[in-house]
Amino acid sequence: MEPCSYNGIVQPEIGDEKHTPLNKNSNRSRASELYKLQTGAANNMEPSMSLSFVYPNGTTISVESPSYTLLSSGSTSYPVDCPIAATWDGEQGRVLVVGSSDMFADDWLEKEENSQLCNVLFRYLLRQNVSFDPSMGRSDFEEKECVPDIASLSNMVKPCLQENEPLPQDCKNMICEDLFRVHNEHVPDVIDLYKQLNVPYGPLTLVEPHFECPSPPLRMATHQPRMIDPPPPALELFDLDECFSDVRVRLAQLTNRFSDNKHLDNYIKEAGWILGLHANEDDSAADGVLSKQYLHHMGNKVRLFLRQVSVLFRSDACFSV
């Protein structure tokens, strides 16, 4: 695992000195002071978030006084907020312990701000104007709990079977008659309770049941009944093609329908009705009389038409002469 901690700084001095290079001839770099003046990081940023680092292949450590904590795992890694770096400062020298040896290796030195953290820690060991306050070291870390090695214990599983008592030879002894049974042994005790409580003893009487009515009683309606409206009158069906089509088209359709001479009487009647001829139907009750009247009317109309045409021809001839 390679957790990245963004709020694991315990000593604020680490964030203040992260821009100071490793140089034993200088007391404090001018670049660090200019960076603080330009960004205001020393006043506006939380001390625990002043530097971020990567902690690969590491472990947590246990810190006891007079040692004190420098770095923690922060709140973004598991286990949460545990010490991972500590130091001891004495007159004979300084001891710095980090729980990961790969933290300052070549593969991880340029990740996040590991290189700046490395400079601060080595300047602290070389006593180049870097010191930490032991009172700033946190002591409110969570207590560690010993957890058994579950992986090794899983390979040492031993089954445990409970031994049962031997069964009796007589199977009747296995029957328990005291759990559920019906008997009258307590009836005399119940009768004696009547005397002790001064309650007259007698047979039980029948209590007449009272059934509640599930619905209210019927009452007469006070509103007028709703009568069903009669259906609308039936409309006659009309053939629109037959009503609006031309007389010639209707005669052509009639001619196609009566192609033979068997129904000539019906053909003449329907043709006369299409042409608008009128006949006296009372006098034409006999078969063929109505059709003859239609033919008579048609013959008169043709005669009148021919007479008018002959008169027009004669008048045109006179004018031409």
C-alpha cells in the first residue's frame, strides 16, 4: 500500500522549513522567508496540512516519553491517525525513527513533497537550525488493540463435537407425560374457591348475545329518480353517390346492372325515376302499365324535341335564301 497523507504533520516546524535547502553553511534560507511573505502559508494554512507526503510499504510505531511524534498517518489512510515517525533529542545526539524505509528511496523521493520532508529531517539530524518542540507532540492517539493472527489460527481449526448421553434400553422411558395432558385433578380446588370467596356456586347461565347492526336502517329517498332518456330517432341512410352523381352516370350504372332482357320492365321503371318522369301509379297497378306510361312520356318528349329542331332548321334555311 502507498497511502498519501495530506494532514499528517504533527510538528508545525516541518511545514515552516520545507522550502529551506540542505546547506550547513547557512542559518535560514531567504527563499523560505519570501515564500511565507508571498503566500501567507504560515498564517492561513493548518499546520497538519502544511506538507503532503507518500508513505509506501510502512507501518505504525509506538511512541513513549521522552520521545515525541513528528508525523502521523492522518485521516485519509488506515489505520487512521497513528504515529509513523518519532524522534528522541538528548545531549549525546538525536535519534529519528520512520516506519518506512522506502519513503526516501529513489522511486518515492520525488513523489508529492517527500524530498522537502527529507531535507527537513536531515537538517534536524545535522542540527542546522531545525528543532522541534516536544510539547507539540501529540499524545491523544488511539490506543492499539492486540488482534490475533487470524490467518494462522484458521489453519489450526480443530472440530469439537458434543457427546450425547446413551439412550435407555426401555423406549417408554423416553416419553414425557408431564408436558401436555388433560385431566380433572384441579376441579375440586376450583369448587373450594367459591366458598372461600363467598360466591354462590351454580351452573352457568346462557348469556344472550347482542349483535350490532352492520348497516344503518333503510330510509326513503328524498331526491327525484333519474329517468333514462329515450334514444334519438334513427336516421335514414342515403347513398350520396346516387344522389349527387350525374344522370348519365346513373343510367350507365343501371344499364350495366340489367344486361339481359328478362327484367326489362324494372329497367324502364328505374330509368324513368332517374329521368324524373311522372306517371299515375294508381292507374298502373297492372304489370307493364307503368313502364308503358314512362315510354309514352319519353316518346312525347322526343317528338317535341324533334319538332323544335325541325323548326330551327327551317328558319335557318329561310334566312340563308
